[in-house]
Amino acid sequence: MHGTRGRSQRRMAMSAEGPGSFGALLRRYRIAAGLTQEALADRAGLSVRGIADLERGARRFPHFHTLRCLVEALELAPDDRVLLVAAGQRQPRSGEPAAEAGTWRCGRCEHENASEARFCVGCGCPMGVACPACGIVGDPADRFCSACGASRTAAAGVNIDARHAPIAVRATPEPVAAADGEHKQATVLFCQLADTTLVRSLGHERMLSFLDSFFEQAVVEVRRFEGTVSSFLNDGFVALFGVPVAHEDHARRGVLAALGLQRALGERSRGMLRIGLNTGLVAVAQIGAGADRRVTAVGETTTVAGLLQQQAEPGTIVIGPATARLVTGYVRLVELGRVPLPGIDELVETFRVTGVGPRRSPIEGLGARALSRFVGRDLELRTLNDVLDQVAVSPELSARRALSEFIGRDDELTALRGPLAKVEAGQGQVVGIVGEPGIGKSRLVYEFRRSLGNRRVSYLEGRCLSYGGSVPYLPIVDVVRANCGIAEADGPGVVAEKVRFGLQEVGLEADGRAPYVLHLLGLGEGAPGLRQLSAEAIKARTFETLRAWSLHGSRRRPLIIAIEDLHWIDRSSEEYLASLAESVAGAPVLLLCTWRPGYRPPWGQHSYVTSSRSAASARGTASALCARCSARTGCLRRLRG
């Protein structure tokens, strides 16, 4: 009896871990998306332990809300969504009647109908359409599912197994009319293989294998920056950034994805690609039928992006003027001049991307942007002519001159100087600046740094990015690289030498601690000695090394660590900052962070933790600003006159 029961349990466990099980499918889709369990948990709003339990079969049938979160986080195609949802649903019991293959059961009268029947022969009810995400049957006229909110328009091309859904959907896809085009600002990326002799040199089978690997890596890089692959070409692809999900920094995401793809392919394959990007207004719609429906963008922006790709030399990335204006400073650019493009009336200014630039903050490098043309405002131009003479002397302004005067925020700046005085006296402080987007958090941090003058302090900064929530330790890597003076062009050997020097400079033993820092920076030099340690052990020792580095360094001079935009922080960095905040009480360390309302930092309530809300300028401040402008230019007197 017990032996039979044990064999039955083992068979159930094997089925739960089989290739078609929910856990196996989840793991396969996660890996295909280029996500770790931690990254998937962050995207889906679930726990890492829950993801691990699902993948190893400890939980075979998750709650529907969990299924929906996973499907949305993985960004699956409709047929893959149906497959994953079906695998996560309980099978009908042996005593329950199941619909025969090739038939569908009416939801009103329970009558069995032939697969080709479009209406029930028992009651005349039309065949329902199952949601491609959750399998719930709805009215064929419904565009969205009433149970999960997913689009039902893709369901016509998906075949759901009768064992997992009450009604089977017709397997033959029917044409689906494209939705009306929606106009959006987006960045379009065209990428194509430049070497036309690859087929002859590799052969057909190896060429197919190469293309499969290339497209897989391309999808990983595009999804890393939350873009969408619009279409696959014979030897390339088209990707969109900013649609269907809007991002304020879509141009930067697109260019960084192109650089990431070059870096991922390595030196030998890098010269095979030609990449072109352009930014502007596009008309967006889902085009296609069934599972082949994809988000597509059309318009002059898309056309120019394709033409720029054709103009690019092998191994280069070429962008248009609109993209260049949005990414200036964030990446390094070389001006190529104005070139003619087929079908485009005017010459198009082009730029070549050569690498990642030093700019990380909206405040940095503002002067690198040229002013746009001043059109259609002649009356205001005549009135404020003397003001424009001062700010439009050169198309390129320094960051200091491009910034407006810092007026009416003395109290906020003073509130930061108080904790700084305590830090200089040896009392650690944690300060948070909370404010809505655009209220001036970065400007306040910038002015605070400027106010330090020649004070004997060390100032290190890191920034969380809108697309960096799935990149572990992103702001912490910024701090480490700034502390060691690591440049983008430094090779692994130079980086390792700088890390060891940085540790020795504050009195830490480099041989035992450098491997953890190099592992954090993604360098192989630190990996061999860590292979016998678990991931949790490496994480704990990395945290301990970074904390000791900061605390020992603060003994030489007070240390200020500024981390901006915590609302975009990844989980690993958040855990480290929480551990650092718990350790700074007796050390001259100031941890200065900014975030938007709605985010709650992980550190507890301590006497050395303070936060202030950055508010909009008061009416008196606006008056002072106008008075300052009037005193300098006389523009208000001219307006009144």
C-alpha cells in the first residue's frame, strides 16, 4: 500500500518537472527573455523564493493573479501565453467529461459541436473565443477579456487545447483588421548584417545557426532596455523604443541597446553589423493576424532610420539629428556632416556613435545641446531681444551658464549643510530628498556639491536609471568606478590594478577583497577564487568589502555618497544601501539619496536618518526671479511700456 502510494507520488513529481510542465516552461521562457530569477521577481512583483518554487515544481498550480503577472513580465507572444497559462491550470478530474478533439462545447446549453461549426446546433449561440492569456471564454465581439483585461483580438490565431479551456478556438487564423494608427514619439532602430559573403563562408546550416544566435542576442539586448522587436528581416531586424510603452528616454535606450549588441557579439563579429537609428513621430499599430501580429511603426522617422542604416559603414552605428540631440553627453558622437538620402528632400545631418559618454544626470552637460530654431515668436523676440543676446551667443553653452539662477531654495540647501556639519564631526548621516519629477532634486544635489568648494571631503555619486531595475548593482558600480577612477576605455588589467590600489590606499588587504570587487564589476579576474562559494556567500562578502571600503576611507576624510532616483533602484543595490545605512552611525559618512513620492527606502527609523520634501517655488520666489531678470535686462520695463 505504502509502496504504491510512494510510486504514485514520484510519478506526480516527475510529471510536475517534465519538459511540458509549468515549471519547465517558466524556466525556459525566463532564460529566453535573458532574466534571472531575481530580475523576473522584480518585474512581476513576486518573491524570488516563489519563482524558484514554481520552477522546481514545488508549486504546480499558481494563483491566476500570479500567472498574469508572470505572463506580463515575460512579454510572451499570444501562443506562448496560452501555453504557459494552460500548463499552470489544473487538469480536469478523471470523472469529469472532456471535450473530444476537434469539437467545441457550447457555453450556454453544453451541446457538443463539430470543430467547423460557427454556431451551436442546439441553441444557435455563436462560438465563443477564449482569451489568449487566461483561457476564459467571452463574447466574440469583445475586444478585451473581462477576467484579466488582456487583448482578445489575437485569439483568432491561437489553438487552445480542449483539456485546458472550456471551448476550443478555431485553428485557422482569420484576418484581423489593423487598429487605427496612434501617433507617438519613438526611436526606431534598423540593424542588418553587412557581410554578404557569410553564406558562402559558413555554409547554409552554420549560417542558420549563426542567425539564430544573432537574433537571440538581439532580442536580449532590446528587451534589456524595454524595447520591442517589430520585425525580423532576412539578415537583420527592426526594433522600437518608446512604443508600445512610452519612455521619456527612449532615444538613449535605443542607442545603448545598439552598443550593447555590438559589445555582446565581440570583436570578431562587431564589424559585420550596420546599425541606424532615428527619433521622431511615428504612426503605431499592431499589424498581422493571430500570433503573427506585431507592433509596427510607419512614417518618415522609420524611413530615415532604414536609410541611415544603409549609409552606415560596417561595424558602425549612425544616428539622425533628433536622436543626437537627445543622447548628447550620454554617448560619444562624431559628426559626419549632412548627407543626401534617397527620397528625402533635404540633407540629413548624421552622427556616428563611438561609445558610452560620461553624462549620467540631466544636469550634466546641458550646454552640449544646441538651441532649437526660434520660429514664430517675433513679437516676444523683439521684446526680449537683450535677454536672448545673453543666452544665444553660442549654440553650445557650458552646464553652468545653461542653468537658471538658483533662487529661493536657500532653506533646502541649508538643510543639507546641517547633516554635513555632523558628518565632519564624525557622526554619520542618511538624508533623503523627496520630490515630484522635474521639481529640482538633481539641481539641489548639484548645487550642494558646488557649495562644498575646497572642503576636504570625498564625493562619490551613482545614479539609478529607468531601464536599470533589472541590472544588479548599477548605481553601486558607478560609485566603485568613480572611487577608483576607472574609465570606460580601461582594460581588465588596468581596472584590476586600480581596484587593488584603491583598497590598499585605505588600509585594506587587496588579495582577499579585490576578487569580490572585480566580480561586482563583471571581470573574470575575480571569478576563479569564488567558484566554490554560493551566490549568497559571494553577496555577503561583497557587501562586507564595500562597507569596509567606505568606512575605512571615511577615516582619511569625510565621505559623501550621493545616489539619485532610488525609485528605479534594483533590489541588490537597495539591499546594500540598507546595510550601509545601518553602519554609518559612528563614521563620517553622508549617504544622500533622492527619490520620487511613492517609494519607501528600506532603512529603518534612526536618529541619524532625515528626509525633506522638495516643493515647488513659492510665489515670492517667482517674483524674486522676475525682479532679478528685470534688474539685469530691463525686460519687464519694456513689457510694461
